[in-house]
Amino acid sequence: MSETYLAYDYPALSVFWSMLVFFLWIMWFVLLFRVVMDIFRDDSLGGLAKAAWLVCVVVLPFLGVFVYLIARGKGMGRREVEQARAQQNALDSYIRETARGGTSSADELARLSEMKARGDITEEEFRKAKDMVFAAHGPSTGASGGTGPESTGSGRSGTVSSTTPH
């Protein structure tokens, strides 16, 4: 009984050609799926045109894909770039928003001080809001949590706070 080795029955050139055909087959499916995705992504095509291109690509896949690439290949590349830019812009804005992390206690105190200077809130409302800001953020702005002057830069509030009981 003689043993047969696969390496002798399948020479190196045949392995190369088999790998090439397999690689081209995979590339073909990638191209086919990209074309189908582009058909659905394109907003300039109406529903009937999308259906016609899809039928053409599915019924006659090789001819349909090649005709689509010739007719609409430049737009396909442009839509791909636009989608990549939109995704990058969305990622950048998300990173900026996350890095910013909301308003700081100094921003909130400045906003409260402006509201008090315009007369939108009273001294008591300002003090309560300021205490809430310090409770939420902590005294990271250098203020002493309600024991110092009640406003940032307003000399008038220092006289008002001295007459109000603590």
C-alpha cells in the first residue's frame, strides 16, 4: 500500500493560483458590498433609481458592479470622503465636549455675579446659589465657602453682607 502526500499532488504554482483566486473572490465580495452600501447611502438617487441599480447589481453582479463603478464611481468616492469627514467631526465635537466637562465653579460664580449686578436676583438668592455652587464644585476657586465677600469684584456687596446676619 503506497501513501500519497498532498504536497506532491498539489504543486506550489497551483497553491499560488488558488490563493490568488481566493483573494480576488474576497475582493469581489468587498466591492459588491461597498457598491450596495453606496446605493443605499446616496441621497441624490430616488427610490426607483435605487431599486433599479440594486436589481442590476444583484441580477447581473459582475456587469452591474462594473457599470455602477464607471457611471457613479467618482460620486462614490466623494460620498465616502464626506462620510469620513462627518464621522471625524462628530468624534472631534464629542471629544471637545467631554474634555470641557461642563462649566466650572468660577464660570458659575461669574454668571451669578452678573445676574446680581443686573438686579435679576437678590442678595439672599445670590448667597444661596453661591453656597450651592461651592457645595457642588468645592472651593476650588480660592473662595472660602461663604465667609468672604459675597461677590467677585463688587465692593457694594461687601457692605450689604456686613449688615445681613450669618
